[in-house]
Amino acid sequence: MKKNLIGLSFDELNAELVSIGEKPFRTKQLWHWLYHQGQTDFSQMTTLAKDFRAKLADLYTAEHPKIVTEQTSVDKTRKWLVEFADGKQVECVYIPEEDRGAVCISTQVGCAQGCKFCHTGTQKLMRNLTAGEIVGQFMTARDSYNEWPTPTDETRFLSNIVVMGMGEPLYNFDNLSKALKILMDGDGIGISKRKITVSTAGMADNIPALADLGVKLAVSLHAPNNEIRNRIMPINKKYPLEKIIAACKEYQRRCERRQYITMEYVMLKGINDTPECAKELMDLVKGLEVKFNLIPFHKWDGAPFEPSDKETIKKFSKILEDNWFAAPVRRSRGEDIMAACGQLKSAKGNKEA
Ligand code: SAH
Ligand code: SF4
């Protein structure tokens, strides 16, 4: 199989070209074609010498993940099932706002964390995605919207990236950070670090390092104490709330500028949605600068929970807001195509490809 160049860092691409006897000055040109133009066909890279193009085509590919299915919701949310070279599949989603929007990308096929409320969690972890496969999802999204070459920041629709798809990103940290550096490169895809958010179920060891990458942090908190959290998130046994909160403090200490953390909180009926929970939650985050994001629970077939009532969610939000916390209730998007939070599931993830 030919090697895919997508996912190589600039230095690696340079080393690759040197290894086939090319001059290093060509790396920058090729980088531009790959990541600024989004060109997947070497023969179309018209500023490159003809013999160089032929050599590239001989040895490499620059393909983006293949779209297996594409669905667009009544609310314009778009979901893709994409497939990688080995046949493994993940889902990614575009969530449009007025004149911009976020692409939600995956970092693993399946997920080992097994959170009880999450559809992805019912699926075993098959494997980590490579840096190229993580970057490639965003490139495929750009293909789908014809958003090449990289538009200016102001004119692009695919403006933000949220790493909130399938898998636990901080258990695939090396590939994630390599991918983010490529996505952030100003001579290529050019998504600024302030427009990237990484969501974690609480793998505390790698939380502070997100500050060094400069990206935003979202924590799937979902419970105000260890007792409740242990029941719904197995990862809490290894990384209990004290460890997560300490890691969040370290993240904020390391951030260059003041950076709030988004605390995600899925509202589960009778489990974590009482006024006492809201109060306990506020005590828990003392000393941190946070915004809450209350997520209505999205039910899937066989899910062991019910969503909290609208009124209960409102009350919960009001308690937090009366105490000066931002606590909006997240608007549900793309529910008709199963594209909402925690509903992603790959078609072939469970089968051997
Ligand atoms: N593994 C990472 C990122 C992916 S999950 C994490 O857990 O943070 C993205 C968000 O959707 C998380 O906050 C997750 O807890 C939430 N989520 C999972 N299942 C959900 C469901 N059924 N309804 C609503 N939100 C859900
Ligand atoms: Fe994995 Fe996140 Fe789902 Fe938990 S919520 S099972 S960590 S994808």
C-alpha cells in the first residue's frame, strides 16, 4: 500500500522528501498543496515540477478519508460516516451556526471508557486513529462543503473544531497533539488554537498539556461527587474528581491568557439533576474559572437512563446562574439523523474489517 502523506508533520514531510532524493525547498510547496489547497491528486499540483509530481504519484497518496454516507438534518447539521484505508469507520459532524460552524471529529474507533449514558461507549475500542486520520476528517468535511483552498478566517463556514466525536482524545494524546499542530498551521488548514476545543471524560494526566497546545478544554463532568460519577463513568475510579479538578487548576495555571473551562453536564433524570447536585457542583469547581454546559440527555435504543424534564433542567440552570455561573442548556442539533452528542456510532466499528 502506498504511504499517505496526510498526517506527516512538516519535519517528517521534509525528511520523507529528502529520503527520495528531493531538495528540501520543495517541502513548503508540497505542504501548501496538501493542506492549503486540499489537493489530493499529485498531477494537479501545477506549480511542482512534472518529474517530481510523477515521483510523488508513484510512491504516495494524499487521500482524505472516504465518505461512506452523508446525511443532512432538517436543522442543517451534517453527519458523515467516513472510512479509513483499513475499512474502519467513524462518524464526524458539522454543526452550523449563522455564518460559521464547528466540525466535530473523532479520535478513536469505538471507546474503552464505557460511560453508561453514551452510545459510543457501548462499542468496544477497536483502535486509535492516526494523526492523519484525525486531520483527514476535517479535510473531508472541507471537501464536502467545497471549502478549499483555505479561506480567510472571516469567510469560512467550517470555522471551529470540537474534538467531541467518538473516543477519548486524551488516551490518544500523541496522535491528537500531532494532528492539532497540523490543523493549526497557518500555511495550511489554518484553524487558530482559540477555535479548537478538546473534550475529555477526565483523563487527568494529559489535561495540563492541552494548555501548552493552547487549545480550549471541555470536561465531561456530569456529576457533582464521586459516588454518582462512579456509577455512570467507570473512568472515575482511576481519575476521581479530586484528580480532575487538580489537573484543571494546573491547566489554567499554564494557559497563557485567562481561559475558562467548559464543564459539560448531561442531565439524567433522577440521577444527577437535583437542586442539591447543583449546589454541590458549585462547591466542586471553587477556585476554577468555568462555564457550565447543560446537555439534555439524548436517548438511544437500550439506554439505561431517561432525560431530565425540561422544568428540572431549567431549575438546575437557574441555581447556577443565580450564582453567576454561565449555565446555558445546549440546544440539541441533528437529532433526526442521530448526530447529537453521544449518539455517534460507527457502522463497522465492531466488526473485523
Ligand atoms: N470522550 C470525550 C469526547 C466525546 S463525547 C468525552 O467524553 O468528553 C462528547 C460529549 O457528549 C461528552 O460530554 C459526553 O459525555 C456527551 N454525551 C455522551 N453521550 C451522551 C448522550 N447520550 N446524550 C448527551 N450527551 C452525551
Ligand atoms: Fe467514550 Fe466520551 Fe462516550 Fe465516555 S462519553 S464512552 S469517554 S466517547
